[in-house]
Amino acid sequence: MANAEQALRWNGDTGRRWVAERERHHAVRRSLTPHLLRAAALAPGDRVLDVGCGCGETTIAAARSVGPGGAVDGLDLSAPALAVARESAAAAGVPGIRFVQGDAQTHPLAPAGFDVVLSSFGVMFFEDPDAAFANLRSGLRPAGRLAFLCWQDEASNEVFALAPRAVAAHATLPPGGGDGDAFTDPWRIGDLLVRAGFVDVRVEGRREPARLGSDVDDVLGYLRGTSRVRELLGRLDDQRTVERVLDALTEDLTARRRADGVWVEAAVWLVTAVAPPAGSR
Ligand SMILES: C[S@@+](CC[C@H](N)C(=O)[O-])C[C@H]1O[C@@H](n2cnc3c(N)ncnc32)[C@H](O)[C@@H]1O
């Protein structure tokens, strides 16, 4: 089975944590989602696929844009996230939404069944990205649009950079961890989409303020629960260095505190592409 490891993660601890932290994640994305929705340029009546829809915020926003004549499918591996998405859609009372559990890499999509495929941070986890984007393209009608957001690399993106920076100030870590071959390289993303048969491929940087949490303790607790920060701290030699790193992180977060929370600068790629028009395939 493709993406078996991701299916386990998003149906296990990672998925449960994602659901528990959904308000925080929503706050982090608040100024980013409008970039995605503008790029997707949804029109009344559009048929939309939201890939890796998670708890369904963008699915519901998309359904509002396409109106009662349109239809939006939210596709995700994660049963816990989809359960929340279904509840939220019912509470929002927006018609035309269907949530489907499945792997976007292999899920059978109706050929040319969608006008728009969009994703908010849901396309970075494919075991075989070539197969996945070819599958997504097959679901788009000729000249249908693809639009998604993904993160820039850890060093450029304060959502993920704070702890590695604090570690780097106090310890030299052996290479490893971090982005690795993560889905953050704009050239690689562009090449991938061209290989998958998309045209008019654009990968554009966007930076926005993002609220990481209510206060320093809240953000520190959140960061210490992430697998990346646990991994970083676990690689330090002794408790004294761990304490120095946590002090540096606390100092950095304190400097970012405002009356309404702790803010960082999020750096994302806004990626858009088009399925080839009829007659050019
Ligand atoms: C970082 S979360 C983003 C969720 C949501 N779009 C948001 O912006 O809050 C990534 C989502 O992608 C889903 N996902 C990961 N791999 C997937 C795959 N192969 N097919 C479908 N969904 C996948 C995960 O289950 C998770 O809900």
C-alpha cells in the first residue's frame, strides 16, 4: 500500500495532535489561506478537490465560494481529522461538501471531474510525488487549475526556525534531521509539476505574520511537543546545554510577544499550475 507510513502517522498520534491543536494551526494559517483562495480563483458552480483537507477549514471556505451550484470534495488519509471536518461542515451548514478518506496519490478520481484542485499544506507527504501529481492532474478538466501552499525551508521560515536557531547558538549538532529532502525546494516543486504534465507552473514566495500561540509558555509547551524539537533536544549532550537552549528559545519568544499573542513570520510557497487545455494533451 502506498503511503502506509503516512496513513499510520495521520491516523495515530500525529493525526490526534493535529486535531487537538487545530485552533493553533488555524491561527498560524489565518493570513496564508487568503493567498491560496485568491490563487484558486473559485467561481460559482466550480467542482473542487481539497487535497489533504485535514479538519476541513479550506474545504468549507471553498464550498462558500462555489455556492450551491458547485461541489467540493475534501480528501484526506486521516480519520480523526475527517471526523472533525464533517462536524464543522455540518455546523457551518454549507451545502455541497463531501469528505472522503483516501490517499491522494492513488485515490481513483473521476477523469476531468474537477475544475480546481487545491491544497493547504496537504501535498508534501507523498511517497511518490510524481505518481501523486499525475493522479491529481488526471482529475482536472482541460485548463483546470491547481493551487497549493507548502512551507519554505526550515531556515527561512520562523514557524519552524526558532528551536534550531536556539540550538545552533549553543551546540554544534552533527548533520541530519531538519528538512532533509522535504518538499521545500521551489525548483524541485516546479520540475515535479512539469513532469506531471502541468503547464503555466508558478512557485511564488509569500511571507505573512503568524500567531504561534497565546503566550510564551503556551508556545514553548507546543514546540517542545513537536517531533522536530524533541529530536533536536534529544541530540544534545547534556542537561546544561538543553537548559541553555530552552532559555535562548524563551528569550526569543519573549521578544516576539504582543498583546494578542506570540507572532513569527511564516514563509510559504504559493504554487499554481494549469492542466493542459483541450487539444494539447
Ligand atoms: C499539515 S496537514 C494540513 C491539513 C489542512 N489542509 C490544513 O491546512 O489545516 C496535512 C494533511 O494532509 C493529509 N495527508 C497526508 N498525506 C496524504 C495523502 N497521501 N493523501 C491524502 N491526504 C494526506 C494528512 O492526513 C493531514 O490531514
